Amino acid sequence: MKARAGALLLTAVLLAGTAGSAAPRREARWNTPGAGNPLLPGYFADPSIVRDGGRWYIFATIDPWGDDRLGLWTSDNGRDWTFSQPNWPTKQAATSPTSGDSKVWAPSVVKAPNGRWYMYVSVGSEVWVGSAPSPAGPWADANGGKPLIARDFAPQYHMIDAEAFVDDDGQAYLYWGSGLNWVNGHCFVVKLKPDMVHFDGVPKDVTPAHYFEGPFMAKEKGRYLLTYSDGNTTKDTYKVRYAVGTSPMGPFIEAANSPILETDAGKQIISPGHHAIFADKGRSYIFYHRQALPFAMGSDRVLRQVSIDPLTVRADGTLEKVGPSHDPVIPAFAAKRTRGLRWTGKGADALAADDNYATAWRPEAGKAPVLTADLGAVRDVRESRIRPAFVIQPRDLRIEASQDGRTWHEVAAEKGVSGSPIILRHAGKARFLRMTVQAKEPAILEWSIF
């Protein structure tokens, strides 16, 4: 439920002391066309972000409440993201005699001083560790087919949300821990040996005030900033706090201005948390999930989306409060997504053309699941790129074309496809395209036509 990125990943997690928080382009509503948050098209949580070879990688939990595998998003510009799933871990491959029923959650991916990449991930309420030559994989278990931290290590707490931190001297540390039944969270830390797998000493309880889960360690001006989540992610109480120490092993005292990121009801930003901090191009950012909108309190089916905002580090190494936004300025990423031809639609159809991943087209009750796009004039078209709200669910897609809105002919069809974007090629001329979507949950976030 965290992340690393940019040059920070090559050595240690360092916050840029000169970072500044740029003002949003506008005070966007959650359903404003073109809004930059959510960053990812779909329902994901607990993000970890890294950069390698000019490419961004985001590893995340698939909502609701995980899947048998993780989600992986890749992008060369930070705006146009492509979905896949790493080969490891899987629920089946990362299971032990002490594992629980929980799915695959909360990846933390870091580059170690030995040049390899390591992933610390929660599976079955246990922490597993894998390794790969690059974030793209291939990933493999690194601990002999057993959990690094078993479920019964401290059975009165939840053994999840592990996060690695590599200090300036190359020493690595691992932080983890949550509570049970949304209470009594505890944070543990231990030194790691150079292999990034075995403990170098005995784990220590360093739980700061108001800690629940999701630890993320950062260092600035000689201070160690233990950032973490508090509250309940299924409600509107989830938030990010931080505590300060002089050693990565603690003790940690909660900062006077904590929490730094929390619900803003006026903006309809609900329960931001389970974050990561990274720096790129001299600026720092906080990367987190928050509730998808519209949000219904009390629902057992929690759907979250990944967002990003600038983070300001003060001269003394402490953190400014974050003003969560719908349209952040992120110099690290391209300013706009690649969208293709402009088109319009009637009613809910327009929500699939508004360049906003918070809004989605859904078929009206009792009506056929058909989404119609009007290109305004007869145009040359070659393909559709479709971003479903639920990216791992299979769906049948059929696209028809028309030049006059009366005579239609099929130009593309696929059965059982998933992912994001789903690409269907259909070279020809059309003013209108209509797409029939057959799926358990047919919602479409964006339909881009090229």
C-alpha cells in the first residue's frame, strides 16, 4: 500500500528539500471533464510507484478487496497507462499452512543496492517477498516458498502492509503492521540483511500515536519521517499522519501538524490514504487511494481509485498539509492524456468521452447496453481504445459504424476480452460508432476513438 519512484529508487527514499506545491489549474469538481485525478482508469488501492529505464510502473491492489494477482500499470509519459498483471505473486503460489483467506494486497516495490528489485506483498494476511531483474519482471519468490512474516508472528495484529526503506548508507529496513477489526494497529520494523530477505536482528514495535496501517518511511534533513494511515478505509475517516524520529528504528513522535491528508467533504474527496511518497524533477508527491465517487457510506463493496498530489517539504524536513485535488499539476508527468478524436454522446454516453476516470458510462436500467459516439462529421477511423471500470472482468464487445445514424454495419467484435486499454481495430469511415457491451459490470470509463 505504498511506492517508490524516480532517482529515489536507485539509492534511498529522499524527499526533495526544494519541493513546492503548485496550485491546481482550477478547483475542479469530481465530475469535471479533463480532471487529472483519479490518475488510473479503474478501481485500485495501495499503490507502489517506481521508475526504471524511462518507464513508470504502478503496482496496486485490485478492488474490491484484492484479487488472486496484483494489478500493474505502465506508462512512458505518466498519463497514458496500460494494464497487465505480474506473473508473481499469485494467491495459489504464495500460500502457506498459516495463510488466511485474504487475497493479494499492498505491494511495495524497491530497488536494492545489489541492483535487483524486491517486492514485499501481503497475501493471506502474511508478508511475502519476491525479486526480479526489473520492475517488468519476471518475478519469483525469494524466500524458499514461505512467507517472510507469517500470520501468527503477532496474531493479535494484522501482518500486512510491508514497506521497505533503504537508507543513505545502503542499510535496508522493513516496516509493516495493521490492526484487526479496524482497531489496535501496530507498526513493526526490522533491519534487513544485504540479501533483502532475511532479518538482521529482532523486529521492534515502533507504533506512533494514532497509527493504524500502511507505514511508509521517508528521510529529509537527517530526520526520519514515518508516515502512515489512520481510520477506516470503508468510511470517511481514513487519513495520512506522520511521526518524526532521529533513527529509522524509532522512537517516533507524531508531528504537531499531523494529519497531513484527510477527507475534504466540500471537494468530495473521501478517505485518502495508504500512500507513497516519491520525488521527480526536483518535486515531491504523495500517491494514494481514495474512495471512488459517488461514495455510499456503509457499503461492503469498497471501490477505491489512485490519485496523486504535490507534497511540500519544509526547510526543517517536516511536511506541509496536502490540499487534495481533482486536477493536480504534476510536472513529472505529461500534462494531457492521449485521447484521439473528439466525440459527443447523449446523456450518460458523454461520460465515456469526458477524459475523467472518476465518471463512467453505465447502461440505463431496462435498456440495452449500447453506447453511441457522434464524431460530428464523417471521419476516417482506425481503432477504438476502451477503458473499462473493472479491468479484469471479461466482456464481449461489438462495434458498429454508420455514416448517417440509420444504416449500421459491424466493424469489430471481440468476446471475453479484458485489460485496459482494450484495442479494437476497425479502419473505415464513419460519423457514428456504437458499442454494445456485454459483461457482469459493463461500465466504461473512457472510449477513445482514433
